[in-house]
Amino acid sequence: MNYKNLKPFPKDFLWGASTSAYQVEGAWNEDGKGPSVIDMGRYPEGTSDFKVASDHYHRYKEDVALFAEMGLKAYRFSIAWTRIYPNGVGELNQKGIEFYNNLINELLSYNIEPIVTMYHFDLPYAIQQKGGWTNKETIDAFENYAKTLFEHFGDRVKYWLTINEQNMMILHGEAIGVVSSDIKNAQKELYQQNHHMLLAQAKAMKLCHKMCPDAMIGPAPNIASVYPASCNPEDVLAASNLSSIRNWLYLDAAVFGRYNSVAWSYMEEKGYTPIVYENDMDILKAGKPDFIAFNYYSTLTAAKYKDESQSDNSASDQQMEMSEPGVYQGVPNPYLQKTEFGWEMDPVGFRNTLREIYERYNLPLLVTENGLGAYDKLEEGEVINDDYRIDFLRKHIEQARLAITDGVNLIGYCPWSAIDLVSTHQGISKRYGFIYVNRDEFDLKDLRRIRKKSFYWYKDVIKSNGEKL
Ligand code: BGP
């Protein structure tokens, strides 16, 4: 629909920006922090590790002051489980509690709403050694960790996100670095882990409502509309298969407390179904989200599965197409351009994705990631002319407004990322931030902060409540 009049962004719209603990904090083994699976993982050749990252742990005050200058109404960050419980369970690390108390208080002193992700890829290594999410005990460990977070921060945090991109951890765990290659083909085990994460999430949501009745909690998967490669009914079916397996499996479980039927049949056909214990489905049903948070980078396109020779999943990551024998074949979309890192850009797909999710679940939506990874250049005079990022974000915000006009209840938009940080698997050179961090892959330089052109642009967007793009 082309509207004559667009609805404005809501008055209290959460204009924000996002980060995650391991990608921004650094201080990987300081003040009692235990190692996570990320700290113990391998890094692709030529890319930095996460030991120092953007050194936000030591510079959070300076960073928050910059966020405030940009006018952020919300800041979405994650808590590192291993700062709170160095071994995942057991002894609590007061220094970890202190750090997040300070960060939350600092944000609130500028009226920036904290939006907290409880777990963003960085499972405690001690838990991993006991079987990680394959072990049912991890559900209790997560519930215990959630309880601690609600106890210590629940008086000030009103927006909670359970697990970041659970669907990407299951589908692209190796690229992200949360699954080691030796279990690469153990799909059945992955879907068992998925089941346990769903249970842990449901328990955390229930607990949140009990302990923090004023707060809101929701899942934070990566959701993308899936287009059929053509109007061939077989292609349409393939797109529907992929959407059920990649999107609805996760959201149907979070919202309705049940498995998506197509995704379940897929798991049955492939022999991947998890063991579901007697009261598991009651647990799933008892946890209800108040909103749906989701990350959006691009859409996907699928065709009828053709043959093995065309299936190459080796380069796949969060946004790259995959294939599944007999189920779907991921294909490139000829209508879309790609970023320098090969991700298709699709602002209109953003509107479509918002509509699809809202029509399906009728819950408020919060965008917790969206952005452009690029090789930014620090030019003479301390400037970074990231016009391409402004262009990308502008087009997505325009589409968000159209979706609001379509009737979608969108409560906030938090692009990735507030400040430069280390990418999940492509190092610091793949930058997303509004604020430049002066370091290279291996040369930490002075880590000084420099406002990019997009910083000033986003500031105006927020100030005008989305009118001035
Ligand atoms: C999402 C993750 C983020 C972030 C982002 C960009 O999948 O939740 O942690 O990194 O993607 O991805 P990348 O760093 O791979 O470019």
C-alpha cells in the first residue's frame, strides 16, 4: 500500500542501539570473570579475539556519555553470564554484579532505558564442559542465573530478552563459534539443545512475571521473511518449509508453547526430533512473552530442492542461504544488492517481516538488531564518512514507519551497533557502530572513540522522532 498519510512513530518510541557483552566489553578474565565458550573458542585466521574488544568494560562511562549525546532512549546490551557466575552456577561474583549495577545506573542517570539480553552466545565454559545445552541441568543453571538477574537488577530493568538468536545458534552455530565442528553433523543433538533452551526460556519468562511484575520479557531470535524464488507452487512450498524451520519453530514455541507442525515433521523425517519429557510441554506453555524482540538483517529466498551439487553450506552464516535435501534450496535474490560482506540488503523485506510477525502473534515488536557491516575508513581530521550506513538505516527506518502505518505495534528500534565492536566471526574490520573505535585486528592502538557521520545523523533522527531522515 502507498499511503497518503503516514502514522508518526509513537511518542515514547524506544530509539536505541545494541551491543553484546563479549563483542564489546573486553576484560575477558578480569574481576573474577570465568571463561565462556567464546573465550575458549577458535578465531578465524586474520581476525582478532575478544579479549580486549572495544574495552567497554573500562570505558563504559565515556561510552554511555556518548550514547546520551546521541540522544539514545534505550541501550540494548547483554550481561555476561560468566561475570555473574564464573562457573555458570555456584559462587556469585560480586564484582560482576557491581559492573552491571554501575552500567545500569549510569544509563538511568541519562534517562536511557536499559534493555538487557540475558544470554548472547557466551555460555559459561564450565557448563559447556558438563555437556552444555545437551545436559538438562543447564536449564536449571539458566533459571538460577535468571533469578539472580531479576533479584539484583529487576528494580531498574523493565525490558528483558532471554536468549539472543537461539535459531542462529542451532542453524549456524559453527560460524558464530558456539558449536565446535566435531558436533557439526549431530543435528539431533542440536535439536535436543534447542528443546532445552526453549524450556529454559519459558522458565525464565515465568519467573520474570513472578519476580518483576512491572517488567516485560521476550525472546530475541533472528527473523527474516522467506521469499519463493518464483510463483512455482513447489518454490512457494520450499519457502514455507524454510520459514517454518528457521523462524516459526522458535517463535511458535516461545509464544504458543508448542512446536510448529511443519518444523516438527521436518525433524521427524530427518530423525532429529528431541526427547520431550512428560511435563515439558506444560513448562513451555506456562512461559509467555510480553513482546517479541527480533534481529533483522536481510530476507532469504528459497527454491524447490534440486540437487546435492548445488548445495554448499560451507560458507553459510547468519544471513547466507543454506540448502536442505528434499526440503528447500537457498538461492540468491536477483532483486537485491549485497553488502561488502555478501549479505543481501532488503529494507522492504523489513516491513514485510514486521507485518508477518505481528499478524502471526499480535504482540508488541521490538527490533533489537539491524545494521550494516562495512570497512569504515578513518580519514584525516577525525572523520568517518559512513554515508552507506546512513543510507541503509534510513531506508529501514522508512520501512518501519510504513509498517507502523500498516498497523504493526512496533515499540522500538535498536540498530546494531551502538559502537564498533568485534564481529561474531569477521573481526573488528567489519564495523557496524555509530562510534568508531580506533583499533585494528591486532594493533590495539589507543582505542579512542570517534563520532562517525552516522552518529550525527542518528542524533537528528531521534531528536525529530523519526521525522527527519
Ligand atoms: C547477529 C548477532 C550479533 C552480531 C550481528 C552481526 O547475528 O546477534 O552478535 O554480531 O549478527 O553479525 P556479524 O558480526 O557476523 O556481522
